[in-house]
Amino acid sequence: TTTYTVIKRLEERGILKKEDSVVTSLYSKEDVQISEINEVLEKKFDGSIPAFIAAFTKSKKLTEKERKEIIKLLGE
């Protein structure tokens, strides 16, 4: 019943759709990722993208390919 209650509440909020016992998300994975990133950006970095990138790159060593991809994205 707990799972049913959670699904029902998410359906009421417009996050899930239930048809014939099949539950479907109304949001794509990308939509959820963007929302989560924006939440972290606001809560932890006061909305500062440079601060976020600085913290991220300090904790993970980027490959040359990753650096080039990031520079290309920033150029766009």
C-alpha cells in the first residue's frame, strides 16, 4: 500500500501517469537531471556556474577529450 500511495501522489502532482496498471513517467531522464543540477547549483553554489565547475574539476581529473568537449559546450 505504501508504493501505491506514493504512485498515487506522484500521479496527482502530474509526475507519473497510470493506465491499466502501467506506470509511466511524464518527465524524461534529461528533464530530471536538469532539475537536480539546478537545485544543487542554487543550494550549494548560490547559482554560480563557475564555482560549480571549479568544485567539480577539483574532485575529478578530466581527460583531454573531456576538456575539449567542455570548452566546445561553453563556446556554444
